[in-house]
Amino acid sequence: MRVFLKKARARTPFSILDPVRVEPLELAYLKAAAEETGAAANIIDDLFGLREPKVIPDVLVITGYNTAESKILEEAETYKTRFPKVKIIVGGTHAERNSRDFHSPYVDFVVHSSDLQVFMDILGFVDGRLEELKSSGFDMQMAGEWIIGISRPVTVKPLIKPDRSLTEAVIGKTRYLDKRRVALVKGRTGCPYKCDFCYCRLLNDGKHIAGDFGDILDESLELDAEYIWVVDDVFLASRKDALDFIDAAEGRCRRVNLIAYLRADFILKNRDLLEKLKVCGLGEVIVGFEATSNAELDEYNKQTDALDYPEVIRILREAEIDLTALFMVSPDYRISDFRKLSGFLRDNQIDTYTISILTPIKGTDGYEEMKEKLLTDNPERFDFLHLVTKPRLPAPIFYMMFVWLHLGLLRSKRIRSFIGQILKRKKITRQPDRPETNWKEYS
Ligand code: B12
Ligand code: SF4
């Protein structure tokens, strides 16, 4: 049986420069799972020029984020219309909480569990090796009717390891701003925190399964990558985590250069460990500060204190750990709020930051509450860079202030170095920035 694994991507304003470009790690997991069942699997991703082999598969798997919802459905329709016998399976982060939005006549299965056994069972069923499917973790279309499966969260640390031939094939084309050769590694399932605005906390039915730091390091050490981005929502959630990670790192003879998410409250509470963490490989942290006032943070149930933020930034600088700071602006912002955030970025000399527009994401309570007030239902606009609810300021002024906040990035050495790299590459090679990956090099 042949399975195509495809990532559907919607273009966002960031796609012009693609400041962060990394391998679609979920497809590496799906490839490993499919091959475990005896199927042959090919990864298809336009971003890396991984094109479809010229054969008709038995199964097409499509995954993607909220912004790609229409793309996934269009892709399913095109495929099913051309090749009616091909079974179409949709899954991933967005489908997990929005499975009904994919109940299209052109889709056969919508997987809403990240338990890869569910996927493997479906492949076994399609291949005729499994006679019956327990209706859990996926919805299935049968004779035009949708059978809804009960939820099936992951409850133990998954055993399947990703197929790293994908990482090998695309590593030369990956980046995190000025950092090149960046590979992803995943340790946790779900997030132990419960910030109100956040979609991630709802994944895996809100259940959190911790990873193992030794496994994360071993997996990282096997990769021919310069940097490892641990994409867990929170890399270290407690002091015990930090000590366990340090132990695991000290027990290995080589270091990896890690980029990972940490919370501001963790950094403050464990400031004495930061230098050690740096020595053990933690080179860059991504911190969701979200806002600079406690009134906003309380609304988000973030459980951090904005008054601590300058100290947190100072601690990281002292430990020589790079920082990417994440902020959100609310559509309710006045000009004074934008100015306050800009002042905070300047006063604390934050070099690298991203600013998102607070956006209700489908599949959260916030989205249901705001549904009537949404300005659009076009999934591509829910990319955190567009207004989807009416702002307090006139929209052109809001966008002007939003762009103005980003101008500070031009002062950043790292951003300037990233832009320099892109311009140099374009000038010297006159090649598109996304050269095609050779199928010979990736099979
Ligand atoms: C790293 C990351 C990125 C990377 C890309 C990583 C990648 N893999 O390609 C970058 C920085 C480029 C990125 C961009 C965006 N991202 Co992003 N990203 C993440 C992050 C932090 C980790 C994702 C990841 O790689 N995980 C590792 C993989 C292995 O795990 P996984 O995706 O959960 O997949 C597992 C299962 O879900 C399952 N699975 C996945 N697909 C399928 C399909 C089938 C059929 C089956 C059976 C199973 C299955 O298999 C895996 C097994 O472990 C998540 C946060 C999170 N908690 O998920 C946000 C997240 C996925 N991103 C999000 C968003 C919105 C975006 C953007 C649209 C906008 C933005 N400003 O961030 C863009 C879109 C880019 C594009 N054009 O597609 C949202 C998605 C919300 C949603 N409802 O879909 C998340 C959840 C964060 C959030 N703010 O809520 N992102
Ligand atoms: S904002 Fe971060 S810490 Fe809070 S629930 Fe989401 S992923 Fe977890």
C-alpha cells in the first residue's frame, strides 16, 4: 500500500520572507507510523519542494493548521474527484478540535486523536488487514453518513520515533531567523498550563504527558543539525524538570544547541539554574510575555506578573541566553497601549520579538463567544496578523500602529543578519529561495 503524506499550507504575510522555516515534523511521525504497518510512505511539502511521485497512492493524508482549513478541503476535493478510489485521511492540530469542519463528501476519515495507533489502525483497515475499527479517535464516512468516534487522548509517552530521512533531506533549507540548520524535536504531548486565550492547552483533551529529557537529547544528538528547536509548549515546567534536564545533559558527552519555550515565571523562580542550563545547551528561549500590564495578563489567566518581566529579560541577558519575546495586541488597544508596548520593547532592549493580534481560534470557547462578532470566516485571516474582530481604533490606524511596533525589529542585529542572508542568497544565486528538493536525495 502506498501512502502520500501532505502538509497543506496557507500563505501568510510572513511567507514572503519565511523567517522561520522548519521541517513538518508531524509528517516524519506519520511516515514512521505508516511504514510500521508495512506501507510505503512519501512526504509531500511544497515549502521544501518535496513533490508528489508520479504514481497514484492508495491513501492521501492531509494535515495543516487552522489557516489551511480551506486548502485541506480543496485538496481533498481535487484528489477525490480525479482518483475516486484513493482514501482521504485528514488530521492534525486543527482537525483535532474541529473534526466536523472536515466532514466533506471528499474526505473518508478525520483523525482527532494524536495517538498514532489510531492512524495505523485506519491504514490496516483500508488495506484489508484489519476487519473492524473501534470508533475512537476518528470520524469515518460510510455510505454518505458520518460515524463520529469518541475522543481518544494520548495517555502514555508515545513509542514511535519520527522518520528522520525528512530532516536529513531538508535541513540545509531550514532556519530560525539568523540560525540555520534547525531541526525540530518533540518531547511532551499537551501543555501543563491553562492560559485562557490559548488553543494548545486544549490539545489532547487538555491532558498533558511529559517527555523524557534523555530521549530528547539522544534524538537531538543523532541529527546533523546546528540547532534543535524543542517544540514542546513548555520545555521545563518545574525546578525538577530543570534538574532532570541538567542531569541528562551532563550524562552525555556532547552538547546540543537548543531553542525552547520557557515561561517567565519559571525563569524568575529558577534564575540560579540559568547559567547551568546555558552550559547544558539551552542557547535560546522563546517566552510568551503576551502583555505588559497585569490587567491584560489576568484576563488571559496567564498567571505571570508583568512587573517581573524586566528582571526576567535581565536574567536571560546575564546568562547569555538569546530571547525571542512573544507579545499580543488586543483589537481593543488604544494608541496609548501601542505606545506602552513600544516603550517596553525599547526600555528593555528586546532585540527579537513577535507581535500577534489576539485572535479567537476555532475550537476554543473564546471563538464560540465571539462567533457572532467575527468580521470574516476566511480561515486564512486567522493567522494572528489580521483583524478578525472589530478594533476600537479605525482599522487602518490599528494596522499602522501594528506595523509601527515591528519597526523596532530593524534595530535588531539578528533580524538585520537574517535579512542580509536572504538578500545575499537571492543576489548571488539568482535562485528562488525555495529550491526543489531532489527526490533522489530524498526517498
Ligand atoms: C513549531 C510550530 C510552527 C512552525 C512549523 C512547524 C511544523 N511542524 O511545520 C512554524 C513556526 C513555521 C509555524 C507556523 C505557523 N503556526 Co505554528 N506551531 C508550531 C508549534 C509550536 C509546534 C508544532 C509542531 O511542529 N509540533 C510537533 C509535531 C510532531 O506535533 P503535532 O503537530 O502535534 O503532530 C502530532 C499529532 O498532532 C499528529 N498529527 C499531526 N498531523 C496529523 C495528521 C494525521 C492524519 C494524523 C493521523 C495525525 C497527525 O502527529 C504528530 C504526532 O506526535 C505549535 C504548538 C503546538 N502545541 O502544536 C504551533 C501551532 C501548531 N501553530 C499554529 C499557527 C496558527 C501557526 C501559523 C498559522 C501562524 C503563526 N503565527 O504561528 C503559522 C502557519 C504556517 C503555515 N503556513 O502552515 C497554531 C495552530 C492552531 C490550529 N488550530 O491549527 C499552533 C497550535 C499554536 C497556537 N498559537 O495555537 N508553527
Ligand atoms: S500560552 Fe503557553 S503556557 Fe499557556 S497554555 Fe498556551 S502553550 Fe501553555
